[in-house]
Amino acid sequence: MKFTDGYWQVLPGVQILRPRFVESVADGGDHLTVYAATAPLGTRGDTLNRPMITVRLDSPAEGVIGVRIEHFQGVRDRGPHFELHRAQAPVQVHIGDGVASLTSGSLTARVRTRGSWQVEFVDESGRVLTSSTDRSVGIISVADDGPYVCEQLTLDVAERVYGLGERFGPLVKNGQSVDIWNQDGGTASDQAYKNVPFYLSDRGYGVFVDHPERVSCEIGTEVVSRAQFSVPGQHLQYYVVGGPEPKDALRRYTALTGLPARVPTWSYGLWLSTSFTTRYDEETVTSFIEGMAQRDLPMSVFHFDCFWMRQFHWCDFVWDPATFPDPQGMLDRLHARDLKVSLWINPYIAQRSHLFAEGAERGYLVTTPDGDVWQWDMWQAGMALVDFTNPDAWTWYQDKLRTLLDQGVDAFKTDFGERIPTSVRWHDGSDPQRMHNYYTHLFNACVFELLQKERGTGEAVVFARSATAGGQQFPVHWGGDCESTFSAMSESLRGGLSLAASGFGFWSHDIGGFEGTPDPAVFKRWVAFGLLSSHSRLHGSDSYRVPWAFDEEAVEVTRLFTQLKYRLMPYLAAAGQQASGTGVPVMRPMMLEFPRDRSVAAADTQYMLGSSLLVAPVFDERWVEYYVPEGAWTKVLTDEVVHGPRWVREEHGFDSVPLLARPGSVVPFGARTDRPDYDYAEGVQLRVYELAEGEQVVLEVPTADGAGSAGQFTVRRVGSRLEASTDSGVAPWSLYWRGRDHPAHGQTVSIDLEEDAT
């Protein structure tokens, strides 16, 4: 939200109070409080009729500094609040001559106590990361509107900002105005399903605005050299998250707001859906599954979308008897084919559902201020909304889903959760404005908690559309309703990378696009992109997404990239372990790996898959342009070496995509192509890419469930020899170097590179 008319003037009806004079500073032991008047105080009379702004600095975790800016402190706090995982952080408070400071780990906030207002956030090298200046903080009143509090943090020359949740426009947020407000708006506008009030700077820090209500962000738009964020009310709470690298800031942020849960390794496999409004029954489902098997297209999960239930009854969690007369038998038959089963659900209760009367009678549905059940006719006739702030409603909803789990359902697609009304009353008295974004967090937490209880930790997985800060704890998330075009394919990728820069470790999208039917070229290109994503799902709206519905080449392309993904599973499962353990996502914007390479800012149609593989999806029938960072990168599919830094323009057939291995990397390839969950160490092939003389890589190959280590390997280059060894009893395994496979004899492999070259 903008408050000024250019740099010098404010908009009509706007008044802004700013801290002008630090009256005093108090050392609270673990915090620092600054009392600032809004004008200089020369005499005692200047204290009369003079507003005061209180700024408190503290630290919820090492390397993170919190700032709370307050005007009036008597406002009742109705919640909800983001759940922060606070850790005891040793804090040093110092009040000196003209400067007060608070230090947490490698991050220090320095407050100027004389002269104009200034707070600098400084790393351990003394580098100023960002600062609040004399025109940054604002206590704002707007005519015919409520009060606001804003902050403007400085942006350095050439500094670039990422994140703020899922955003489908340019990946770099500089020059964008972003409202953190969940909406069901597709992937082609400035609306988003997953809004996160966190931004990440390529200078190696992040900023988290701790408000679940609407947060308005002006990234270089109110003032070009500043990132502004504002909230309605009398206070603003934000955290500056230190680095020193962007990945370090992301680690600290996800540790604070919650790390992604570990996902089951079967979930990395190919998911096939009924699609949305298509006609289907068990015969249709069986024909799809048999068609995949006959064409040697391995899949892991079958998904039933909305119409597994009766129309106008969503959600009552009752199988449509006309379409699925024997759901238990069908689920047993699907499990006999070694498939997992996913069901579509959402948090809404249609009036025709038998659960409507039950929920209304028990007080489990959101109400209007006068106590009536809140309803509207969007999506479903007479639709109501489950009130997850009511613990009994939470349990009631889980009990309904538990019946499906008892039947054999393995996962849920937790759809919707964005169109949450603000003129309602919540069971726990929560502020409706703050609940709008936060509702999806409760919905996904409720379902994920049940899956963890019933299926076990490491076996729970959802396919969620909406989220906010902390939602990364409940993977997986997918990109929402996109069109079936090359442009929409690129929109989806930018949305996913923006979400990754906001702390989300796992991500997917509808292969082929959701709306409409893709032409064969779009489908085949999307298949390669989808199967080189962390999670892969064939899903559409009013048309099926089975590959043979397009052409025979689509079948071959799907087979090729599915098998490639399954061979990459030792590598992907390790990247998933890293996401769950550190918060660094599986799919990464180039900036996360190359923050000092200014060319990566323009490279928002490619990404790093883990730390070692560069993927550049092809958004055209023939041509692709992508950026290669410095070094000798190897094309995984052909072993051709490409030298960077430079932009590359290439022609690719549908059976090809730029997939490049980073110089100095070792990528484990598994031995199986028929499933994603298997013994990754058995027959593993260690592919070594341009390892420099004297360089050594230690590699962990995960267990089949992705929970532990099945074997550790050490690969080193010594002079003209390449050596590899393992401290485990893994056998057989092999070392791959420049197009040749070298089987291990025992626990070591040694290659004479000069002999091998001949």
C-alpha cells in the first residue's frame, strides 16, 4: 500500500508520524527498547501532546533479530499467530555513547541514539546488510481508514529481492507491489494461492514480517532504493534473518517457522489423476492403469479428483455409489497393483452434505457475527466452512477422514482454502482479517497431523494448493490452476521458484496444464519439466492426461523421463533429506547456488535440482535459451561439456532437455527404472563430473525410505588418477567417468585417467 505522492509529499488524507528523537534506551537483558519521540525534545514543554514510538529489539534464534514498532499498546491481541520455533539465543546488549546495539550470533542491530533515526543490521564482517533510516518507520493514519504501521528497509545498489510466496511474474521482486493475501486467481495474475510475508535478498539476508493478516509490500515501488512493508493496526513485528549466504538465511528462516516434513519416497513417483470434470468410474480408472502398464509407463499413485463424491455433496467423504459401488474392493485391487491412492478433499461442507446439519448443530462451522452459519453458493450450493479453531471440529474432521484411511486411502489432495470470509466469527475469537491467510495453515495441519498419526512419520504427504508462512511443514504443494500453454508452463515454474525462495522444500504442478487441453508439443515439453521436479502429477480439468491421448511420441517421452527420474532417486532422496533437515529446497532458484553471479537474475526459466543439476525446461517446440554459470558443465544425457559463464541457445527434440551437471559434482544414479522406492545403494552408479585435481567429494546414498544413509562414498582425484571408496559393504557399485562405466571390485575403484582417455 502506498502512502506517499512521490518522495516529498504524502497522499491526500494521509498523516505520518516518524521517530525523530531518541528520548531514551533501556537494556532489558535479553532485549533492547528504544523510546523515540516524533519531534526533537528541547524543553519539558516539548513532551506535551507529543506522540511516542516504541521500538523493541530482541532475538528469537541465533542470527535472527526481531523488531517490534508500536504506537498504542492497549489494543487487544485476538490472534492467530504464526507458530515460531524459538531457540535460546545468547544476546549481547550494549548501550554506548551515541549508539546502542543488540547482537545475536553473527548479526547485530545498531541503533543511533543521537541525530536522525537509524537502525543498521550488520553482519560479523561489519558489512551493513540493510537499514532503517529517518524516513523509514511510519505510524500512519488514513482518512476514512484505519491506522497502519510501515517500515522501509534499504536496498543496496544492484541488490535483488526474491520470495513473498508463490508469484507468477518475474522472479526478481524489485519493482513489484505485492499484497500478502491468499486468493484463488489462477497462475496468470498478481493473485496467488500461497502468500508468504518473507523476502530473501541475494546479499545474504531475509526479512520475515510476522503478521498473518494482509501485508502490503512495495519492493522498490514506494521508494526505489527501499523495500517497504506495512500492516493495518498499531504495531508492526518483523525479523531480519542473517546469512551470510542466501541459503543460510533460508535455513534460519525455516528453522524459525518450521522445517518441511520428510516425504515418503514413493511420493516422488508419477501420480496419475482422473482429472477434474471428466467422466470416470472404476472401469475408466482400471483402463488408465492397465494402459500405463502395457506401455511400460511406471507410476506410483492414482489420484481421484472431486467427483469421487456425489455432485452437490462436497465434502461428505462418501464415495458416489453410482460410480464406485465397491470402493473397498477397488482400493484393494489398486493396492494389489502396488499403487498408492490419493483423494481430493477441501474444507468446505455443502448444504446437501449430511455433515452440514451435523456440523451446524455441534457448532463446528464458521458463523456470522449474529451466530448463523456462514454460507454462500460459490463452489458448492449453500457451502459452509469448517471452523478449525474449534478443537472439537478439528477432531470431528479428522474422524471423517480416518474412515477413508481405514479403507486404504494413502494421501489427500487438500484443495482450496483461499476464499476465506472476513465478516465472520471464529470459535476462538480470532481476528477474521488475520484468519484469512492463516486458515489454510490450520486446514493442512489438521490433515497432515492425521496422516502422520495413521500412516506414520515419513509416510504422510498431502497435495496442497494454498499456504502461508510455516505451511512448508506440510508438503507437498502444487502450483494451482494454470492454462495448457507454454506461457503458463513458464508461469508455473516462476511460481514454484518464488515459493522455494520462501522456504518451501517440495513442489509440483499439473503436467500439461490444468485448463483446456494441451497440444502434443506442450504436453511433451511439460512432461520433461514435470518429471524433473520434486513431485510429478498428470492432472487436468476437462480432459484426461494419459500420454497416449496425445500421440505415441508422448508415450515414449513420458517413459524416458519417468525412468530417468527413477534412476535419479538416490540423488533426489538425498536432496529431500536436505530439504527436511535444513530447509534448503529440492528445486532452487539459480540465485541460491550462485548469489554473486549477477547474470542469474535474468535466468528465471531454469533452476537447480538439488545442488548439482541444472534444469532448463524447453518452452518451445524446438528452441531453448539458458544460462550456464562459470565452469565446465556436463550434459547428463549426452556427456557433452558446455563452458560457462555464457548464455546458450540450442535446439532440442522432445526426447531431450538441457540437464547439466555442475563441475566437481558426483551424482548417484540408481539401478532401477520401474519405481521410485528401492534399495538405492544396490548397484548404484556414481557419475563424476569434471572433478578437479586434488578435489574430494563425500557422498551419502540414502536408504529406500529416505530416512537414513545406506552407504557413504568418497571420490577424489589425485594427479592422473580418480579414486573412489566406500566404508560400507555396498556391492555391486560402479564409477562413471566421461561416458564409461567402471565396475567396483570390492570397496574401491581406481581409474588411470590417461589410460581411460585412450
